[in-house]
Amino acid sequence: MRKIDPIRLEVMKNAFDSIADEMALMLMRAAHSPIVRDSMDYSTAICDAKGQTLAQGVTTPMHLGSFYDAMQHLMERYAGNIHPGDVFIGNDPYAAAGQHLPDIYIIEPIFHEARIVGWTTTLAHHADVGGIVPGSNALGAREIYQEGLRLPFLKLYDKGQFNAAVWEIIGLNVRVPDMVQGDLRAQMAASRAGRRSFADLITRYGVDEVLACAEELHDYAERLGRAEIRDLPNGTYHFTDHMDGLGADPVPIVIQIALTIADESITVDFAGSSPQVEGGVNTPLPFTKASVYTALRSIMLSDIPNCHGFERVVTVTAPKGTVVNSVHPAPCGARGITGYRVIDGMFGALAQALPDRVTADGMGGSSVPTFAGYIDGKPFVFTETVMGTWGASSAHDGQVGVPHMGANQANVPVEMIEASYPLRIRRYGVVPDTGGAGRFRGGNAFIREYEYTGEEEGVLSLRSDKRDHPPHGLFHGEAGSGPVSILIRDGVETELPVLVTEPYHLRKGDVFRHISPSGGGYGPASERAEDRVRADLEAGLISDRVAREVYGLSG
């Protein structure tokens, strides 16, 4: 094996990262829908010729760890039938190793002198892919056939020739074809840009040098990962987390984790987790694995490259037919909530081994309201990933207004919502007295209140969690508060389930109020510094009562 100069390897690593980031920025700027353009629910990556991720764009970690499985599926399906000018499209969790139907892959091979030397991969959460619920996050679906348009990996372009039939099928099966097809074009633009930049890299350094550095990058990431794990305390650490359950009579859904650290490797086993359910929270195994990788990457101290090599040091197992390894025909339209819970459960297990490297429990990922209806006979769909509040750590209070680490996403700006949809944001701010008390306080909950202003009837769906199982504290820190979701009509308030299986009908003037979960505290509240308590009081984060009764502030 040739020896790679470490400086050249670092240069090439940063070049790969820059290409993936360039793709991410181009996709965002060209996107049509708020869920992609503003919430940034999408991902980009470049892969080597074997489909192993070389670099990931600055977007959604829970997407990116799943790319390898999708690439293996594509390359096996089309072995011997991949050509310059091909563009592949797919989304199905079972027929394409996808994640859920709204997440559509656009993938291009990169050729050099008639051989494949890499791949550009993009994935975007689309505003709608059909199905029984606008937005296609169908919590009430009983099987995947109810969730929308299913695409195995198909050629959208075959040797440069556009497949108009696939394009027309997509347009006919979604509620907002202009947005969906516009976002697909943005993905293709990003993919082409990545392909050109990778070709430029080969022109500058030579194909042998680029490919040798790519292979070494995987080995380097694996070595760093194993070196980090050697410094962790061996043992098996258990944690049980829960989702509250579906609909008006929820049954808790269990996520059972056994995390084993053994010398230079980590095994995560989900035996004991709940069986898959008749509801859209089931998770294909690639998405579960990606969530595990996300949690583990976050506790590593060294700058491990974002490539497939790190995944070699982690083994993830889960019984088939469970909520974390679903099998056909289980629905999985809202599987994101399960991925978030996997990360939170991983933190619960890691806290036993590395108490100073993890936070107490936070809001558990995004709340996802979806508003849909018609404006002058034309359908609209607006989905928002509402972020975000963290639990406290051993060194600081929980953060507010930041995404969950599983998804680097954002709340849609108020002005963009009001300019584009029959909605008015009546309130948006932090809620006092909600963060879990502790030596370091959990992040406060926030409130977002939407008024429906449409003349025609609309519908509301919601994905949230942690009402019955609120965010836990660590080391005698107190739990955070759970979510509150209320539909207000003519002054009458109706509390909604956390995971809404039947959409609620909206009339003009109806108000949806959502208060997010908050973060859990870290350490005993009695140990909180007085100056921190007074600062919270002055900032309006806690009341006089909490300052006195919980933190013992006098005077």
C-alpha cells in the first residue's frame, strides 16, 4: 500500500467536505418549499465508487448515516447498467433501502475514463408525496400503501435521456407538484455541481491520488474511532426510553438499548424494543443505525472525518419486526420521532459511562405541525420542523432556539409563513418556569401559536412527544416539562394528542397553540449558583416563586 502524505490527506478531506457543503448550499438556495429551503430538512453527500460516504453536507446527521445502505441497494439493482448521464431517483424504505416516503433520493454516478470513481447523493424531505394525510407524515397509516407514492430506484435520466413518464407520475400523485418538482430540480442541480467539482478535483490532483486519499480517509477515520473507544470504560450500559404512543388513547412505545463498549468497538442492541405498530413511527434499520452513529459521534473528542470509516467500529442490531427495524408493510412516514428517541436513549446509556460528555434529556427533536387546505381551489401544504430546546450539561444550562443534534434544522421565519400561507403567527417566545431545575437548568420551553386565516376549510396534523414521559434530568436534576398542544375555536380549548392519527379540521379564526417540551436539569437544584438564579429571574426565565421555592433564593 502506498503511504499517503498526512498534509495531502487533510487537504483532500477538506476538499471532499467543501464539495458536500457546496451541494448543500446550492440545494437550499434553489429549493421551492419551506420544509427544504427554510427548515433545511435535506442532506447531501459524496460517496466513493463503493457507495461509502466520503463527506457529508452541513445538514441532517440522521439522514446521512443511512446513505450507505441505499447506495448498496442501488448498485446491486443496477449492476452492469450504470452509465454516464444516469440520474437515479427513489424513496421506498423496503424497495430502495430508503427512510420514509417524503425523503426522496437523487443520486448520480461520477465517471472518469469510463469507470465509476464516485457518487453524488442528495436527499430532501418533500412537501408532499400523496397518501391519506397532506404532507405524507401519516401517523394514522396502518400500512405503507397508505402513505403515498412509492419509488424503487428508477432512472430519472438514462444516459442523459429524461424519463418523462416518471416525472409525470410524480406530478400526478402529489398535492403540490410545483413544489415537489421544483425541489427535485434543486436536488439535481446540487448533484450536478458536486459531480463537476469532484471531476475538477481529479483534474487537479489526478485520479489515482484522489482515490487513494479517499480510501485512506476511511482507514484514518476507523483508526481514530477505535483509538477513542479504547479510552472509554468497558461495560454494557442499559437504558429504556419511551414514545408516548399514538392517538387519543396512547400506548407507550418502548426503545430498549444495551450499549456495549469492548476495547476498540461498540455494539448497540435494541432487543426488547416494542414490536412495530400500526402507525407511522416505525423505523427502518438504516435510519436506526444513522441515529446511533449521530449520538456516538457527538461524544468523540477528536475530529473524526464524516466518512464511512467511522461506521466500521460500530455494530447495530435490532430484532426484525420491531419499531426500530421495521419490515414490510409497516408504515414509517413519521419515523423521525423514533430516530430522535434513539439518540436520546443513547445519551441515557452513555451518561452512565461518560457523565461529563452528555446532556440531560431535551425536547426530543422537532415538533411537526402540518397545515393544509385550498386557496382559490389550489391545494397548499405547509409543514414545519419546530425546534428546539436541550437539556443541561455538567458545564452549562440547556440551550434554547437550537436544533436537536439529529437534524440541523430551523424554524421557518414568521414573515415567510404569513406571506405564503393562510396563517398568522400570534405568539412566538420562551415560556417561563419550564426548564428542569438543577445545578445547571434545562432549557426553557417555547410557544408558537398559529391562527388559521383561510376562507376554505383546512386540516391540521401534529407530531410531537414527551407529554407522558417528560425529558429526564441527570444526577438529581429535575425533569423538564412536557408539550402542550391546544386547538382553540370560539374560545373553547381542546387538547390534542401528541401524535395525531386523525387530522383536525380547521375553520377561519381557529388557533393552534403549541408549547414545546423543555430540557431536563443536571445536578441538584440546591447547588445552583445564586448569581445564575438572579440572572434567570431578571431575564424572565423563572418567576419569583420558582426562585424562592425551588432554588431557595432569599431577599
